[in-house]
Amino acid sequence: MVSYLIRNAQILDGSVPQDIHVADGVIKAIGAGLDVETDIDIDAHGLVVLPGLVDLHTHLREPGREDAETVLTGTQAAAKGGFTAVHAMANTFPVADTAGVVEQVWRLGQASGYCDVQPVGAVTVGLEGKQLAELGAMHDSAASVRVFSDDGKCVDDAVIMRRALEYVKAFDGVVAQHAQEPRLTEGAQMNEGQVSGELGLGGWPAVAEEAIIARDVLLAAHVGSRLHVCHVSTAGSVEIIRWAKAKGWDVTAEVTPHHLLLTDELVRSYDPVYKVNPPLRTEADVLALRKALADGTIDAVATDHAPHPAEDKDCEWAVAAMGMVGLETALSVVQQTMVDTGLLKWEGVADRMSHRPARIGRLSGHGRPVSVGEPANLVLFDPAYRGTVNPDDFATRSRNSPYRGLDLPGRVHATFLRGVATVLAGELVEGGGLA
Ligand SMILES: [Zn+2]
């Protein structure tokens, strides 16, 4: 196995840069001026070292939509973004609602070698919201599923949601809800507000998200189970989650990078690259989300990486698919919105993008501290780098990035998966972690 000496990396905010010796898949030693023989020497002067990032919300599209993404291209994109584990959402074709499909996705992840893939199981058969899927069989499978979600669709039937919450308690699972009241969002095309009024586009009101979150935190408390709220997008949702947490209920939440940076003003361009679900909201929502991530009310950043081929995006706004790619820009957006604004230190970024998401997904081996003896899942990030986003350079198979042409700070220099570099000098390593 290849060994590495990472020289002069910044491990904690304000600490003296240290050397990190990586061998046999683990962190062997940390210290100043380490004197060890290794195969590869990396000058990490000026680089921040973080635990490998963990994404709770990734659409890898395989099986079924390999024209948009495959497990291989999606995990390559993840590695380039600094991720060492991603949760693959269940809305594939076929839907990941059986032990067979989640095992297939899990095995494809193992074979990729670039990033661990933890399949998310569907809550209901076919994501149809009518009948609970085989949650226990998916948990007992080789994929050991613990996170269940009908993401893309809301589990809107209160009885089904209650049963799912009750069921997952048996194995410490969690239901991750895409909170969208379906009747309130029929024909919705963008955030309901001043801009939708001026453009005459169908509105997706904040209350459609907030009403479901309010119901679900009450249900989770009632049955004593664990709820995770996907892609929180409104200031009102933050208030409800803050209230639920103050009650001591086991509720966690995530926010996407795009909801931390972009607003519904962008929809004035009618460029479908800005069409996403939940929609881009207002400046006041963006600021409330940043504050909630900073104070821990929102636990995690999750990308909701949603690749779509050009034909589904290069079309009229009304018929375009919803979603944006995000794995390769997530850390840069978080630097711009949370670190450069003084809201989070790098330790806080490690907490919201690695420690907490790993804990929510119950992933052992990820989200660990950068300490001797720990698995060497690491990312070296250069916060001083300045560049213009060009999606044509991405590893993801799709190009639907809302950041094209935008100057974003920072760049992933290297990513290590259990002690093997998947990315070096900003480029994918051939064979990834299997090399
Ligand atoms: Zn969703």
C-alpha cells in the first residue's frame, strides 16, 4: 500500500502546521518535522486538512439514468469535491425499495474505489407513498441501510410517515423527509413571492415545506423516533426545527450549498439551471439558513447533487427538470458563504460536512477526528485558491451547475479514502482507492 507524508498542513484553526504520516489506511503519526520514509511526499503548506466529507444527499442516477450519472462518475465527482462517503438517494429506475437494488448500488460503490456509497432506501414501494417498502430487509442486506427517504417526493400520508418512523426505531434508522405538501405545490415552478408574481410563474410557498416539517417533528416526538429534514430552504422551517430541538426531540436537518448562496432573483433570467426543488428562496431565507447552520440548528450541509443531461435542462423553464449538480463546488460555496463571512471556522466546517452527517447516517469510519490511529479519510483544501467555475472540467457526467462562470474561492488539492489518494494536485488518481 502506498504511504504518504503530508507536510505542513493546518489541522486546527490557528494551530501550528503539522506533518501527517499516512500508511496502511490509517493516520500513523502527526507532528512537526516528522522524519519517516514514504512513497509520496506532499507539500501542504497553506492547505487546510479536514476529515473526508460526508454527503447525506446525492443522486447518483444508477441504475436507470446512466445518461445523467453513473456510480463511477458520481463518486469521481465526489472525490474531487473532497467527499469520502455519499448517501445515494433511492429515486433510481428501478427505485431502491428492495434489498436487491440497494445491494446493487452498494456493490457498484465498492467497485468504483473513489468514494464510499451508502445507499438510501425508499420509504414506500415505488416512492408512491402508499405502502411501506421492505425497510427491514434493506437494513439486513449487505448495504446495511439506515437512512430511508422518498426524496423527490414527500411522504405526505401522516399514517405512512408514522409507521415508517416507528419501524426504523428497531435498528436505529432515520427517515429523511423531502418536506413538500403536494396539494400546496401543484404546478409549482419557483418560490412563491414577489418574483413569481412578477414573472407569472406558479408558486411553491414556504408554508408547503413548513407545514410538513411541523407535522413530522410532532410525529417523531410522538413515537420517539429519529427524523432528518432534507434540504431546508426557508426561515420559517428553521424556526420550527429550532423549537423541536429545544424540546429535546431527535430531529436533524440539512441545507444545500445552493440555498446558502442563491436567491429566486436568478429566476428572472428564465435559465433552467436555476430550477430546483425546493426552489431558490429569498435573501432573508438565505441569511436565516446561514445563521442556523452556524449555530447548529441545521446540522449538516448536503449537496442534493442532481445531475441531468443537457436535453432535460436546455429547454423552456416550464418543462425543464429540477435540480443542480453540486459535489464539486460544495466546499467552495461553504467557504464563500460561511468561512469567509466569519460564520464558521474550519473546525465548524468539519463538524457540519463530516462529523455530523456521518453521525446522522451512523457511518462508522467516517466523520472521525484527524488523529493518530484513525482511518485516513482526509481532504486537503486550498482556501487561497481563486478560480472561475467551469463545469466542462467536472468529473460528473452532467453540466447543470448554477455556478458556471462564477468566481468561487478554494479548491480541493487532495482526497484520501482509507489512506489511498483518490485526488492529488486537484486531479483524479487513476483507479482511485483501488489502485
Ligand atoms: Zn428532495
